Amino acid sequence: MKSLYSVFRYLSEDPLRLLTIIGGSGGMAYWVGLIRNRSRVVVWLIEERLSVSGSNARPDIRFEAESFGREPTSLLRPVHLVAYTPKRVKLRFAYHIRENDRSLRAYSPKIFAADTEPDEILPLLWFKKYTFSPTRGMKRRLYIRTAAGDVISCTRYLRELVAFRLWGKVPDQAA
């Protein structure tokens, strides 16, 4: 209670101090504006085509991305995949977005396709983590548990990945 009284007394001595706190050089209004207008990108996986056949076929993914910020942004060309084999070996792959126009306007979803070099182990991977990097804002990650494409949350991914890496235990898929 004493600290609240001292704050009130400090502001009552000079009422212009309140103006400095709210809007002056890095005041609260500035920081609230930064938080509200930050660049956020959301990514949804549409399709994973990992086993391919044909002369020029490559494994690919199709995904939808949308920017939820005031300013437009774009995606960097590489999409990184970290995944594990059934024998618990960690593998890394790099997908490359095919489209030249990777820009994302605010609140406007856009569909992209990315492909990688063929590898026979791709259809068998577990605990996949796709990392998408926008030019503004934080990286976005998609977590997929099984080869069937079960999308799960980050905390569930980490919890189940630890059990898989330590004991080779694969969680029940009905859970």
C-alpha cells in the first residue's frame, strides 16, 4: 500500500510525468503498439507427398501461409525438416519453395509448394518438425508425429519425442 501511495505522490507533484509514462519516448503506448502490430505468420499443412514415382517426380509438401500483421512479409525459400527414423536416428532435409513470389499480404492466405531431393527414407520418418522462416517475425514450426501426418502441438511433440528417443516408445495414436 505504501508503494502505491508513493507512486500517486510522485505523479501528483508534476502531472506532466503521467504524459511521459503513457506516450513519451518509449512510453506504454509505444510498446502496446509494437505488440499489437507485430508480424505473425500461421502455416497449415495441406498435403505431404513423400513417396513418388515417375521420371522427374520429387517429394513435396503443399502448405497454406497467412500473415496476421499490419505489414506485409514473405517466406524465405528454404523450409527445414528435422525428423527421426524408426531406429531413432535424427535426419535433416531442406525443402525449397517453388514459387518465385513468396510474399504474404496481411490477412490474405496463400498456398505454396516446396520440394526436396528424393530419398527412400522420407515416407518412413516419425516426429517431423517443419520450420518456416518469414522475413519479418518469428519462425513457425509444424509438428507431425507419424508418417500418416498427425499434426500435434509443440508440448505434445516434445513430450512424445523424449519418450521415443529414450525408450523407443511410440505413443498410442488413439490418445
